[in-house]
Amino acid sequence: MSTAARRFRMVDVFNSGQLSGNPLAVVLDAEGLSDAEMLAFARWMNLSETTFLLKPTLPAAHYRVRIFTPDGEMDFAGHPTLGSCHAWLEEQTMSANGQRILQECRVGLVEVRRTEGGFAFAAPPLIKSGPLGANLVNRIAMSLGIAPEEILAAGWVDNGAGWAGVLLEDAEAVLRLKPHAVDLDIGVIGPHDAGQPAEFEVRAFFPKNGATAEDPVTGSLNAGLAQWLIADGRARAPYEVRQGTAIGHDGRLRVSEADGSLWIGGLTTTLVAGTVAL
């Protein structure tokens, strides 16, 4: 198999400082790569996601992105959306100031905007919502190592990434979690006391190789949580989220409302730029 030198970036997304967010690998010249080759590179990178940018198939889109975890392809994910847009724009002569960037992915078109604090994407519609049901709540409580009554509310917040959302009493309860064997993607949120740098603390757990993994900072989850909690009157935009604290990160996301949409935003910073032989 012949290889080519393809433009490549590694971007820190939703960071609050150097090396504090969620790393993303972006292959900008992905035309000609097979599904198997994309998956193999994502496995080799071993990040939560690796993206591959291609020519769009939808006329309105600026580019198309395919998003891979080490286990397979995703329909949508948040930090890959912002990091991919950041990397794509670095290669363009156009400016995103005041302009919509339309990303094509498996859930369709996702709008991205440059903001004062980086980039933000419009939260895509939930493809699965509603209550989880008592049996599933009990199962989640057991996997999180807490009593079911500690869960104040629970619902599906699936926008293509499969998340189930859980609300706890406060941020301290979220940070105390020591989950056992998690068998589905679970996002947990709790409010901080007034005066803290962020209004909410979030943690994201998912099964990986027979164990429980935790994501540093998760845009798709926070987009789903925002839609759920704001609709239920449990949160009000704008607000800021801190995530990754329990695993040594200091990720920050901002949820805002504009033009009839919820926007999930944060900083994006290129840390590595060059080529990769694929």
C-alpha cells in the first residue's frame, strides 16, 4: 500500500490554558483513505477521537468530516467539530468573522461560528430524548456507585453520540463519583455553588476495552445536557461548564443562546502542525 504526506494538526479543544482541554488529531487531506485505514490510524492515535476532512457531498457544506474513535465511526461529536473547523480554517484564506461555517457529518449539517472565546457549534437536535426509566436509572446508579435516590433527574440526551444524562445534587457529588463497570455512555452534571468559575461540573463515562473510561471534555454531551436541562427549567443560558477536573484536565465550555439555537463554545489551540504519512 502506497502512502502520501497528508496535512495534519493536533488541536487542544475546550482548553482553559496550555494542555488542559481535549486533544484531537485532524487529517486534512483524507481523500482516498479507506474506512479501514481511517480506523487503523484512529486506533494508533488512541485519542478519544480522530477526524478526517474530505470534500463535502452537500452543496451548502464547506467541508465534510468523518469522526473515528479507536472503536469505530461516530455520527457526531462536539470537540471534533470545533477542532476540525479550527484546523480547516488555518488552511483557508477566508475569515470566519461574522460568517457561518457549515460542517457536513453523518447527522447532517452542523453550523460553526467563530466567537470571542474561540469557536462554537449549534447544538444538533436530539435524536433520542425522554426519561430513562426506573430500571435503567437503577442500573446507572449501580454502575456509578451511588444510591438511585441520589439521582435527581435522568434522561436521554442523544444527539448522535448515544449519551444518557444524569443530574446530581451538586458539583461535589459529581467529583466524588468512583464508577464501576459502566456499560453505556453516561454524562453526569451537578451545579457549583455561586461564585465559582463555572456554574456546572460535568463528567463523561463510557465503556472501553472492558473497563470504564472518562472523557476529558465532551461537546456532544454538553450540547445534549443543555437542551435537556434548559427545557426542564433546571438551567438557564448562558452558563459555563467545567469538565475533566477528576482526571487532571481543566476543560471549559460555554453554553449560550442565539438565533434560536443553543451554542456550545470554547477555545481551540493548535499544538502540532505538519504532515502524516498515510
